[in-house]
Amino acid sequence: MCAETPDYKDTLNLPKTNFPMRAGLPKREPAWLERWEKIGVYDRLREKEGRTPFTLHDGPPYANGHLHIGHALNKTIKDMIVRSHQMMGFDARYVPGWDCHGLPIEWKIEEQYRKKGKNKDAVDVVEFRQECRAFADKWVNIQREEFKRLGIAGNWEDPYLTMNYHSEAVIADEFMKFLMNGTLYQGSKPVMWSPIEKTALAEAEVEYHDKESFTIYVKFKVTNADHKHAGAYVVIWTTTPWTMPSNKAVVYGENVAYGLYEVTGTPDECWLKVGEKYLLADNLAADVFKRARLAEDQYTRVADVPVSELEGVELSHPLAGAEGSNGEWDDIRDFRAAEFVTDTEGTGFVHCAPSHGMEEFELYRDLGMLEQVITYNVMDDGGFRADLPFFGGKYILNRKGGEGDANKAVIDKLVEVGGLLARGKIKHSYPHSWRSKAPIIYRNTPQWFAGVDRKLDDGMGEMGDTIRTRALRSIDELVKWTPQTGRNRLYSMIESRPDWVLSRQRAWGVPLTCFTKKGVLPTDADFLLRNEEVNARIIAAFEEKGADVWYEDGFKAKVLDGVVNPDDYDQVFDVLDVWFDSGSTHAFVLRDREDGTEDGIADVYMEGTDQHRGWFHSSLLQACGTKGRAPYKNVVTHGFTLDAKGMKMSKSLGNTIVPDEVVKQYGADILRLWVSQVDYTADQRIGPEILKGTADSYRRLRNTMRFMLGSLGDFKEEQRVAPEDMPELEQWVLHRLAELDHTVRQGYKAFDFNGVWQAIFNFATVDMSAFYFDIRKDALYCDGDTLNARAARTVLDLLFHRLTTWLAPVLVFTMEEVWLERYPGDDSSVHLVDMPDTPRDWLNEPLAAKWAKIRQARRVVTAALEVQRTDKVIGSSLEAAPVVHVREAELLEQLQSVEFADVCITSDINLSNDPSPAEAFRMPEVDGVSVVFEKAEGEKCLRCWKILPDVGNFGSPGLCKRCDDAIG
């Protein structure tokens, strides 16, 4: 009977840890959230003294719905910025905030009213505003919990809300600075107008979608009988037939070549007649006649028309003299040259309705002719004024935002009077309200503006004396842009933007806290009441009761009594553009809060690329008007999130990814890891397969952390080895840690999370798991108290503290789990510690260069052994003792100076400078190294599994000397 084979498993130092390979994040993450709240992590970090403040100012999301994937991306990037700077030694504060005023909330309350058959206009305005406030408050609380579930750290107990009383008081105060410094004025010009919402809109509130529009070619007759072209027609083209009743002029281009064309034949059912003559741009005439259904042989060019012949031409509106028009269109239309006329589309002539087009408005403004050309035909609901002949009561849009009856009515009337040459339809990109999703129009209305080119005498002229100048100089001189393209985009927008439309004709918002003198024109110096005492009274009232007091009976008298006669002034009831609200947040958050900044300027603003025309833009304009400069030092921009195919997410397409669903399936850390893996500066993609890939990367990293924890379970401080006493392999790891520490810190400072993640992940999985851990497992498991084992554990300890803190800003839950596995305790948290300082003297470039060559040689050996494993010659690399032929003497010496067999995980290895035999294994990319396979000689050690000649020659049966010493 044979003696039993000894079992030495219990003598091995195998990894011991309770850290599970399966994370179970969806179920476990809420417990860590509760723990952080219980121990007050955010507040405890604020107690750390002597730190330089670092403030990321939160661009406020809108409080009206559940979070979408864009919210998750945005807040996670912000969280990574804040956490990484905190762990690099700053006092990194984060005050979350919400945008609470504005049309979307008001629209929701109106929808509720409509369902109940309730009329908004019959409800007291303060009662209505309070319903809006309650709606916003509800969604603030919902979104707050959804953000916290993503692991976002911040001052959640005391966020900022634009509807807080102090916020409303400061917004009003910031507005009144515009009032006092001369920036504010009332003007009447075409603005983007939403007939559905009955309010002016800013560019940031508009999005562009394809829309099918009517197109018409309209005839204006030359009426001066003594003119060379009397009786001919000038033709215009427009995609907005509803503007024809407001036409006041036609303009031509000084650099356009025109001709006179005569109709010589017509097809059936054509609006043209033989003998009629038309003035058209030569480049466009053929297209115009084609649309009128004329063949090429049915018209002829009869004369050149120099621009000089157009001077003095008088045109009549096609509706002039129409029965029932009551003379509405009988005046001769103005006809002149304009720079914006081209011959690239249309007819070469442009129809001008200055009440509905900015270029036309500016042309006649500069000519001093606005009084002659401005009309007020379109009401706030998009309907024609009731007394407009033929068209009174017709609507441009129906109540749901679809095509109304105005365009058809105008077209039909033009057909009836013989005013059309052709008509059709066109599909084109058209502005829509991003709230109602309905098309908008340009409409001339009295509005309140901030003049971006008005000279400011406010004592803050270091960056210039106008808002535009200050903004442009701030962009280039005071702000760093990530990516740099953000600078170019915002600069071009500011450079060309018109004055800021501040007023909205709505109820839920901060009112324009100003008064106008009765009977005085807006252009008069005393039109606006400018009084510091009145302003102070308004601010005090808002601080006490909020902006609702503006709407209380008697408020005007209360704030004006003793200063001016209240009866001499009208109170303005428009509300401020909500972009002014959020643009003012630097004042009531950064300037006024204890956790703000000393100078009211943020270290970072970080939002999506759409905010170049939104929050970045409005904050810059607002602050340049009241602070004299930009309110930020860094602007970081992320792109949009698309589905896996690169398509925009849409509920109708069924391709949306909801953060809550990702968290329930994978956990928030997987979503956060996805954020760190993408290049957020461009548009990113997300989908089920992408998330699976992210989860796979997570598992690989988790395995690395698990190995470290298992190997450090019994590590004691007295086992620590000084760096200078470590073997070369450990010193190489320290060198890599020093390199990586620099990469990580620079990456976090530059907000390059993708770069940080890639560097750490490659290091952890390639340099560590696939190389260093693989080599040192033998020493860790099988050695006794040897230098190799102690040095390896020392390195693992140093590695542990760096990996956990480097990754904590990204994998907030997992790194906490890793940390607590090693450092349990009621007050313990990885988020309470900093990234450890990594000595620069760990850097050793010559050693790194040497080990780069050693690793190349190792690749040849491992590839050669893999061939033998594939051919079933061996099952394990420990069965091999290859001969490695090395051509270069220097490399041979380097390989001989280390335990190259351990490096290659073989039982033995022979290094030779003999010429390489022909059958040797080679890799083309590693010149001068080749391998001849040999099996290891001896017996297999029952403990370490190496095959060695001396196995069984010592006190313990079946062991090599190293293992015998280890258990002895």
C-alpha cells in the first residue's frame, strides 16, 4: 500500500479576502449612500483646514421631470471634477442648484388648468405663481434623490434655487444694475415669438427642425407711367405668405445682374399671360419660369436691366385697390438697394416686412424710416388683428402648433387678384420653441433689451466699456477652454449677437423691477425711474416675501411713496428671461454664500455644448454687465449622448437609455465608468452592448483589486521594505507609480477623465495583473519571510493606497468597498483621504528602459511556450526550461542580472549568446531574441509546482529547498 501524498495547501500564503468577485452594485450601493450621509462625509471634508478653495459652479438643471442620460453624464463629470480636486488637496465645494422659473413649468400648470376647464386668466396671478412654485419644489426633491443615487456628492441639504427669496431678490438687484448703468432700454423690433406660448424667446430657447412651408412668387407692378419698364412686374419669393399683408418694400442687390423677360407663350392653367414682362435676376430667371410651368421657348430675355434703371421705380402691392381692402395696401411700396440681396435663391428681389424680419428692420432703422414701415398686424397669439381686411382673425398656427388658416387665406387672395406667378412647398430647417415644439415667428413687439454695445460708466472698465467688449476680452484673456473649440464657438456668438431680449410676457418668473413715466417716450432720459432708494425697497421686500410681492395691490405705492408720485408711473409686469436668472447665479451663489468664493468667480463652469448659446453665454453677458468680467476661470464642455448607432435619442424611436434603468441593472458605478471611458468633449454613444463592455472592464479591474486585498490580508508594518532595499522588479513598479501619479494628477487637473481611466486601467490590468502579479504570485504564495515576498507586499500596499484614491472620483462605491475591506470602521471612508504623495525619487528612467527590454524578451519566451501549450506538449509554463538566445551582449547581461526564470514563470531558463539555431522560435518585432523549447528536468514540487532536480532531497517529502525552508 502506497503512502499518501502530502497536502501542503495549508502551508501556502494564499490570498484571503471577503471581497466578492460579484459586485452586486444595484443592491449594495444604497447602503453606502446611507453610510456617507450618516457620517457626514461632505461636511467633514469642509472641516479640513489650510486648503485652497476650488469651486465648480453648478449650471442649474430645470426642475420639471425625471433625469435623462444627459443629466447623468453632466452631473457625473462634475462630480469627478470636484472629487478629484478634493483628493488632490483642495477644498473642493459643490453646491447643486436648480432653475425653477420659466415657461416650461408655467406651461405644465396651464395644461392642468385646461384639463379642468379652468381659465388661467381668471386665476389670481399670485395664486398661479404659487402653484408653479409648488410644482418646481416637487421636482427639485425628486431630481435631488435621483442625482444622489448616482453617487454625486455635494451640499444637498442646502442647494441653491432660483425661486428662493434671496435668489429672487438678487436677480432683481442684478437687473436693476442694468437699469442704473444705462444698459436697459425699451425698444420695438422683430423678436423670435412663440404664438403658442404668447411670449418672446431667446436664441437659447429655440431649436431647429424640418418644416414644410408654403412658397409663393408674388408680382409687384411697376406703376410710374413714365418709366422705361412701366407695366412690368418685379417678382419676389417668400416662404412666409402670412407676412405679405405687412409688406412695405422690395429691395434689390447692387451687384446682381438683372434682365427684362417677356412671356411669349403659356401652357394651360397658367397664371402668366403672353406679353407680360418680368424683372428678374438673370441667374434665377430660368428657375422662376420653370416653377411657373413655362417651357424654355415660352419666354425670352428682351433687355439688360442695369441697377441704375431700378432707381426711381415705383411698385404697387398686389392687393392695392382690391375691392374691400379699404386702402390698406394702396401706398406705393419703397424700392431700393440692400446689401443682403443675392442671386443664389429666389428671384433676386426681396420682399420686406420689417415688422417680421431683422435684416429688413435694421435696414429701415438705419435709414430712419421705421415709422413708415412698421406694422402691427399680428397679435401675440399669432392671429391677424381683427380689422385687417380679408385676413382679420386668421391664425398663422392653430392652437396645437400646426398650420393655421392665415397662409392659405393670403395665397387664395393673391390668386384671386392675379398677384401670384407661382406657388409650391418647401421642406427646410425652421426655428421651433424647444418647450412647446411649435414653430415660431418673428414679430415686432415692444420689449426690454440689454444693449450689448452701450457704453457703461460703472467704474469696472478694465476689460472694456461695453458688455460685448468685456465679454470678448474675457473669453481670450481670463478663461481657459476645454476643449478649445468652445472658445471659438462662444466668441463668434458674442461677436455677432444682437442686444439681449430680457422681457417675457409670462407670469412665473422674476419681474422686471422697473417703473416707466407716463406720457414720456422710451427714448426720453426720464422714461425709466432710476432711484437707489426705490431699488433698495424692492430688494428688501423680495428678501422678506419673494417676488410675489410685486403683484400685490398697493406695492407700487409702497415702494414709490416719498420718492416720486406713484400716479406718475406705470409698473412693468413682464418677467425676466430665465437665462437672466441662471446667468445671475454667480451673485447669489458664488458671491453671497459662505461656501461660495471670495471674488464671486468660479474655478469651473461645466455644461453641454448647447450652453455656448445658453448658460455660458448668458452668465458671461450678465456678469460683464454687473461685474465687468466673466464669472468663470475655466469652461469645460461636453457633447451630446447618442445611441449606439450614433442617432439622437428619442422616445418615438425607442432608443432612449434611462439612467435609473442602468442603475437598476448594473449599478451607478458602471454608469460612472462609462462616463470616464468616453471622450466627453465630443458626442458619446451608449447602448446595451456598450454597457456590457463597460461592465467587463469593471470586472477586470475588480479582479485586480481583489488580488491586492487578498495578498495584503496579513501585511504588517514591520514587514515594510525601504525602496532602496527592494529587488529591481519592485523598484520598477515604484517607477511606474511615480509616472502614473503625474499622469493622473495632470489628467484630473485638465478634466481628462478618459485619459486618467485609460492610464490607470492599462497599468492595473497589463502592467500589474498580467505582468507583476503574475510573476510575484509565486513569491507571495510560496516564500516564507523572504525579501521578495516582503517587498512585494510593501509594493502592493503602496499600490493599494494609490489605486483606491486615484479611482475613487470615478468608482465612488467600489473604491469605498475596497477601502472598507481593509480599513473597516464607523468613520472610515476612502472619500475622507487624499491621494498620497508619491516621491519623485521613485522615478528611475535607466531602470525603466532596462525593464522595457526585459519585458520584450519575456514576450518572445511566453509566445514560444504558448505554441507548446497549444500543441499539448506542456500544460503549464512551469514544465519548461527554455534556452533563450540573445544576440546583444548588453541585453544578455541585463537578463542575467535578474531572476529571468521567475520573470518568465518557468522552472528554469538558460541564457545563451550562442548563434540561434534555425528551429528557434522568433518574433519579427523583437529582433535578436529567439527561444529553443526544452522541458524542465527533475520532479514537480508538491507545494510550488516548479520542476527542479533537487525536489525530495530535503526534510519534507516532495518539496524543493525553497518550500522546505518556508515550512520549516
